[in-house]
Amino acid sequence: MAYKRNIMITGGAGFIGSHVVRLFVKKYPQYHIINLDKLTYAGNLANLKDIEDAPNYTFVRADICDFDFVSKLIAEQNIDGIIHLAAESHVDRSIKDPFTFARTNVLGTLSLLQAARLQWEPKGYEGKLFYHISTDEVYGALELTHPEGMKPEFSAHEVYGDKFFTEDTAYNPHSPYSASKASSDHFVRAFHDTYGMPTVVTNCSNNYGPYQFPEKLIPLFINNIRHRKPLPVYGKGENVRDWLYVEDHARAIDVIFHEGRVAETYNIGGFNEWKNIDLIKVLIATVDRILGRPAGADEDLITYVTDRAGHDLRYAIDSRKLSRDLGWKPSLQFEEGIEKTVRWYLANQEWLDNVTSGDYQKYYDAMYGNR
């Protein structure tokens, strides 16, 4: 079958990537979607079980740092669009092992850019796009100022300052993770400015929802509450994050990929700020209610631990440019999204057990080889 487009999505077996792959495979049967993923600990093909046999879907196990392989794949599959999500993303891991983050996030992105350029440039860039997904953490931190009466356009919840990250905010990364993402962002923009490659960059706030690897706060704490395990909270739990339901992020990526302007940056956020401690109490209340436990029964699981190094106090994304220019808005209020998320994890204990055991990695190594 001749497809209208051949789109490679990197990191498509991960949390956000799997939602993007699913959306594109189902919404665009006229597109061939190639999912390239190394299947590290955070990549799991069980996240895509429902579309693995779709005729317009192909999975390829590979490392984005393998320049020769990626170049050959882009040429053989006639790739005309790349949506790049593959990245190391856990801050604590970056503090322990910054080299891995530099390799994957910086050199891996450079490998993809150069491979795409060498395939696309000779024939012209028309109809091509390199879309790079980044993070709000590249901007650094915002202060808590507790302004009176501050209610951004989409916010149904309290906000904690009168400043927000915009597309013009200067980069100021504070962790090896955010530094590696900032560097990759710069390389993407440099390839546009130097070679004329059509690129777009988006910086998104914290995502939550189904299929997130349970080292991250929300799935980890849901699982711990269920099994009555401690809930380790950094510092006093005062750090503030802006939360976005993952399917809303996938919708934004879809809109930007098809309608965004080349060389633009778009911030994607939920206007949905929560202090960590308040979020954790919402999780406890929701899990306890669904499991039929007394209200607040598991608040004694909260355990305050030493704050991590370079822990930014507040992130808050201003996504009004995306709304104004492309018409995107988050579809779910946080309480609705949390309800859906908690119910999904409680109903998918087998998925959680399989992920936390690591058995799935041995299976993939046996099936695909350890590339």
C-alpha cells in the first residue's frame, strides 16, 4: 500500500510516546507509523497491545544513537516526518548517571537530526518536518508569590505565582536531565538556522495518565497507597508542578505536527498547578474512596525525606500561544483526569507487576536482540 505519509515516532513504546503512536495509528490510516524504540526499562510494547497488529503500524527496535541504522531506516522507509520523544527523563537517574542522559538526549537527538538532514536535504525539505518534544524543566524555576486573584484563562485551580514560562523565557536548567534537554533543543533550532531543516520544538509540563512507568510520582504513589507502602515526599512537599493529562498532550502534538509553523516553539501546559503534598493527598483520598477505605486512612503513609539536589520550586507553563494560534486547549479538569488515572492503575495491577519486575525486558531481548 502506498501511504500518504511515513512518520517515524521515536520512543513510541514509552509513556507519552505510546499515546502519540496510538492516536496517529488510529486517526490516520493513510499514514504509515514507524515506532522506533530501544526498549529500555521505560519502554514497554504492552503499552501498545491494542494496535500492534494494525496494518499501518511497524515497530523497530533500535538505538537513536546508532547513526548508520537510523540513516538506513529513514531512507528505506522514505520517512518524511519525525516526532522525536525518545529520551531519558527521570531527574533522580540523571543525578546519579549524567553521562547516559548526555548520550541519549544530546547525541541521540544529533544523530537523528544529521541522519534526517542527509536524507532530506538533497531532494529538498518540502513536506518534511522534524518535531522535537522537550520539557518545561529547561526554563529553570519560578518563584512562589501567592498573587491575589490570579486565574489564568483555563485554570480551575489555585495558581502560585504571577509569572509563567513562555516561549521567550530564557533557558536556565538546574539538573543534568534538564541540561541535556536544553542542549538537544538548541541542536534542533541550530539545524533549522544552519541547514534550513523544517523543525518545531514543544516544551510541555508534567504529564500523567495510563502507562506511565511507576518510578514517577503519580503511578508510584497509587501503587504504594494500594499496598500500604510509604509515600516518600521530598522536603515539605511544597514544590509546585503544572499537570497535563497525557492524551491532551498527544492531541497537542497532533495539532502542532499538522498545523504548527516551522521554526516555532510552542509551550504545552494544563494551567493546572498543584503543590506535591496537595496532589498526594488527592491521590490518597481517591484511592481510598475507590477501594472502600475510610477517608484519609492512608495519610499516615506520607514520609518526608531529604530534598533532592537542584529541586526546582515551581514550574508553570503559559500555553496561550498554542491556544490562540492553533485552537488547542486541555480537555480534562485535573480531578476528572486523576479519577480516570487512578482507576486505570487499580484495574491494571498485572501491567504494574510486570513493569516493576522487569521481566518484560528479558522477553524483548530474547525476541529482538539487545541492540
